[in-house]
Amino acid sequence: MDKKRIVVKVGTNVMTNKDNRILQPILRNLVEQIATLHEQDVMVVLVSSGSAIAGKEILGEIKITDPSKRRQVFSSVGQPRMMRHYYSLFHDFGMRCAQVLATKRDFSPGIHRENMINCYESLLSEGIIPIANEDDAVSVTMSMFSDNDELASLVAELIQADSLIILSDTEGLYTGHPDHEDSEKLNKVQVDQNVEKYVQESGKGEGEGRGGMESKIKIAKGTAAKNITTYIANGKRPNVILDIMEGKPVGTKFTA
């Protein structure tokens, strides 16, 4: 029997507090859940944001004013820092991880895509957890992902995943603002449902990630349409991934 495959995407808002500091306990719980799934013979690819905020946490304010160049600098400094966090945490659980950086062109049909498939399949076959992120240091506008949700969706399609779990800082998709008492969480959404009408605008600061709820709905629907069940859930909720895998009514589930 083929092993189950899932892609887990963790957003910047999940791994940071209100002061944009990286939360080690959140990362540890995330890695612990992946380790538990590994013991259950579930193959996991982690798509992790956070490199820009990790770089900004170290550098503080810099002289460069161009937003694209600032992102390159913050991400270049922050990416090895994020991998140091992950390497240490996975090592604590007796596991190994690897960094896989990509630009959008790497998913285009041809030799780049084949190379990506070979990379992921080789890592997974050795029980190594691939940690994917956009290669912000070299990405140019035409080869940038809209956000890491898009990257996660492309990776899920690439490895023929069974599920994609998008971890955000909300419990899922609501019929209004999540903080309003008359808003209800939608447990299940089908790709032909008009749920876009419920989306609220969100203002984000530099380094906080590019993907809002509107983007997440678009990605979730598009991925689900390819028969990859997709979830949007709260990554700060303890054991959220394990609860989803056990079929508990956590987050919002998108199906074809």
C-alpha cells in the first residue's frame, strides 16, 4: 500500500507573536506533530514561511529602501536562521530535514520540473523531511510565487499529495469577521461554492507574508479541484495537524 503524503504550509503569522518574534514553542509542536506522522508512515513536506521576518529580527532597520531588495536581504539572512531552528528541532526528535528552495520557473514542464520531482522523491524515500520555501534571494518578479500558499499547492501537485494543510492564524473560513459573535466557521466547502463573499481585508506589515484569506481560498479551491483535499486551520492550535489527520472537525475542509 502506498504511503499517505501530505504537504503542510506554515505561515509567518503562525510562527510569530504580535511583536513579530519567532515562537520556538510553536515550531517545536509543529515538528513534534510531523515526527508523530513519520512514525505512522505518513510522508510530510513542510512549506515554511518566516525567512524574511527571521532576517528582520536579526538586522533590524537597514539602509536599503527598495522593497524588493529589502526582502532579498532579510530573506537571505533569515533563511539559514530558520533552517537552524528546524535542523535542531528535527534532530531532537531523531529526524533529518533538508532545505529545498525554488522559484516559479522550477515548476514549469521540462527539465526543471523533473529535477524538482527527483529531489523531493529522493528525500522522501530516505525519510528526510523536505522544507520548501521560495528562493527570495534570486526570485525576480516574473518568477515569484504570489505567496507560499501557491508554492505549497504546486508542491502538493508535484508529489501527488493526498492532502494540503494550510496553517494560518485563524481557525478557518468564517461567514464574517472571525471576531464577530454572529460569524460561523465553515467546516466544509466545495469548490463551486461562492465563499469569496465572506473574505475580510487584512493589512500586513513588511516581512509578515503575502497571503491573505482571499488568496488562501483561491489556492484551496484550485488544489481541491485536483483531488487534493485542502484544509485551512489555526497553526497555533496544539496538535492541529494530527487532529485533521484523525478526521476531527478542525479548520475548514475544501473538497472537489
